[in-house]
Amino acid sequence: MTDYQAILDEIAEKMRPNFGKGSVANYIPALGSVSPDKFGMTVQTVDGGSFSVGDAAEPFSIQSLSKLFVLQIAMSDFGDEVWSRVGKEPSGDRFNSLMKLELENGVPRNPFINVGALVTVDMLMSGEGDARQRIRDYLRTLALNDSIDANTVVMNSEIAHSDVNRAMAHLMRAHGSIECDVEELIATYCYQCSLEMSCIDLSKAALPLAVGGYSKLHGDTILSAQACKRINAVMVTCGMYDGVGSFAYRVGLPAKSGVGGGIVAVVPGKLAVAVWSPELDTSGNSYVGTVALELFTSMTKTGIF
Ligand code: GLN
């Protein structure tokens, strides 16, 4: 049997020389105050094992990790209609780029870049119920943790510095890609990004993706097998922005990152893993988190390729 605890302990030990090579996101001012030297990692196995190291219990800003879960809700509500509103191709551009949007008639390349996530949350907002509450409650259910909530300081800081996201939303509204009022949309998007979860929470929340949608941990079918297959595929091709190719090369797992420094990844049939370290590489992915996952798949021989 794989000794995940020993592996995580060894990885944490080896991370020290990797600090100081990336930089903490500060384009959202409230994110810039996080200590750069945090490191946490949790492995949640399909048979119920949970193994953690470092700051794994500390909640942090999930940022774009929320895009993974909002896509799941949108797919449960709308099925394949989602794919008529957003594409499933990598963008090759930064996560907050507007460049292809105008060329491609306001249709985002995929749901994991900002433009695509604005569309999926627009879909939720045009449906039944309060979108914010639904997103928060969905995460509480998946993480089995009722204390998950938004950090309003981060949310307000992002709302006040969302000019680029607003520009995207206006452009897409002009093309008919979104329906909601732009300010409402930005407020809801910033809410989902400002939710805080720990590595322990996130590893549980991602577990259904490792088990074809039915999770024993949750005692329920969280996603259809088909949705699960599709989401994992889009994570492989689009989950790490313009760094997706080198991430596949180095780590080799379906994964999604956020500028808070979190990454969740899935080893189909085996486990979900979440890692957090706030210093980012030039694509906006956790620098240390990527090194840790690279080591993890090498040590456990679990990359999908
Ligand atoms: N809230 C961030 C933004 O919209 C999310 C980006 C990210 O995590 N990559 O810019």
C-alpha cells in the first residue's frame, strides 16, 4: 500500500528551496497580504483515507478553483447546453485575456478562464434560486464543511478592481453571450472567487471527479459519469490556463488552479489531491504547488499519461 503520509512529509520537506521563485497575486490588493511561504497539501483517497501536511487545514481564497464547481452546477442544471455557450478548447492566453473574445464573437474558449466563468455563473444567475447561496451550499456539501464562506474583504477588493472582468462582461453582453446585468454578474463572480476553503476541504470537494461522479464519502451521486468524464477532459486541456501544456508534461493530471495559490488535481479511480502555496508562476499557477504535484506523481507513479 502506498504510504501517502510519508510521501507528503517528504514533499513538504523538499519544497523549501522552491520558495521565493514565484510571486503572490497582488492585482487584487487584498490577496497580496497573504504570507508567501504557506504550504499545505491533502490527499483524499477513494476508499476514505485523508492525508495532510503543512498548512492543509488553513482556509485560503479559492479564486478560480470556484470555476470548476460552478461548471458542475451549470452542467447539472443545463446539461450539454453549457457547451453551446462556452467552448472546450485551450485559450493559449492569460486567464484574464480579452484577446480572442472579440475575434470569436463573444464566445469564450472554455469555462476555466475568466470569460468562460462569467458565462457559467450567468447561467446559474438566470436559473432558479440565489446563485451565491447555491454555490456556497454546493461547496459546503462537497467539502462536508458547513463553515465555508466568502471573505468579504477579498470580495470587495476584487469588485473594486474588476475593470478587466467588467470589460469582458460588457463585450459578451453586446454579443448576447451573457444575459445578466454586468454589475450583478461581477458581484456574483467576485463572491464565488472570494470563498475560502482549505486543502482538506478541496480534496473532498474534488473527490467525485475521481470516482465517475458517485462518491462513497458523500454517499451520493454528485455528477453523472458523463459530466465527470467531460470535466476531467476540460481540466486536462484548459485547467491551468496558458501553462496547461507544461503542467501536463510535468504533472500529468486533470487539474484546476486559482490565483490564491490553490491547485486541485484528480487521479481517476484513486484519489483527489489539493495543494496550496500562494506564490504564482507567470501563468498564474502556484509555483510551489506545481513542483509539489510533479514530485507527487513521480513518487506515486500516478500521472494519467
Ligand atoms: N478572481 C480572479 C480574477 O477574476 C480569478 C482568477 C484566477 O484565479 N485565475 O481575476
